[in-house]
Amino acid sequence: MKKTLLFIEDLIMAPWWDSLIVLAIGNTFIWLIIPGYLALKGSGGGADGMLAGGYEALKPLFSRMFNIGMALFVAISFGYNLMLRKRRGI
């Protein structure tokens, strides 16, 4: 039976540019899509409006944490793929 890989393992074993694509998509969500969704939901006020304000204040922190994590995945993936190339003699 084949072992199922976790998403993290997939990112490490994938070419490094796949991690860059995930980084770009994640930043799009952090900076554009999630705030737009929360603004739409928060226009009625109440708890959704408070959530939108809190997210807006923490958005740079979320982005930095995500970027640091993805930069590590890009570096690890690049190193893993470089090691595979050297092993295969390419």
C-alpha cells in the first residue's frame, strides 16, 4: 500500500518553483481575498466587523510568518532537488 504524503512533504519534494507559486497564491489570499471577504461580511457590523478590524491589524504579522515559512520551504525544496540532480548525475 502506497504511503500518502502530507502537503508539507509534497512541497519539499516538488520543484522549488511550486513553493514560489504557493507563496504568491498565499500572499494574494492574505492581502486581497481575505480582507475583501471580511469587509463584505463586516459591512453589517457586529462580530464580523470586529473580526475584520482585528485581521487588518494583524495582516502584516500573518504575511511575515507565512513568507518566512514559505521561504524555508523554497530553500529546502531547492536543496532537495539539487541533491537529487547530483545523485542522478544530471
